[in-house]
Amino acid sequence: MRNLAFLVLTILFLPLSPLVGKESPNQLCNIRGYEIIFPYEKAINEIKNKFQNAPSIKEFELERFKKHFEQNFYGIPLYKEAGCSNARLSEYLNCLISTDDSDCRIYYTQMRIVD
């Protein structure tokens, strides 16, 4: 009887595993994402505060920082090697620059998804 109950439960929960197949099974994407996001957010906020009264200079400095960060930051290749979502990362970084970052969390929560 116990074996039968175990078999039935196993069969019932077996189809759930393929549904989660696109999500990274470990926390590596979260860790790699934090390594990128925290320094990026800090720098973006500093630029936004520093050039608060000069919108055109602020936009120029934000774009310049973004390009420099994407080319030179050590964590981005590690994030990509882990197989995490490059699209979500790019969307999140763009959202932080182009908005007040209140609606950017949707990309942040999806960064663990594998491309």
C-alpha cells in the first residue's frame, strides 16, 4: 500500500519538472546578477544625483557609464558563462538608465531564467 501511494505521488509530480526546465536550477544566476547589479545601481544613482539639475549632461554621462561598464566590468562574462538571461540583464540595465527604476524589478526577478 505504501509503495502504491509513493508511486502515485511520484507520477503526479513528475510532469512538474519539465515546466521548470527553463529556470536555472541553482542560485548561480542570482549570485552573478547581484555582482553586476549592486555596483551598477550605485553608480547610476550617483550619476543621477550629481547631474540632477542638468538633464542633458546626465543622459550623456549615464550612456557613457553604461558603455564603459558593459565593456569592462568583470562580472558580465561570468554571468553569461553561467547561462543566465542576457536579454533580461540588458533590459534591466537599460531600464535603470532610462527610468526612475520603479518599474525595473520585473526584469530583475526574471534574470535567473536561462536563455
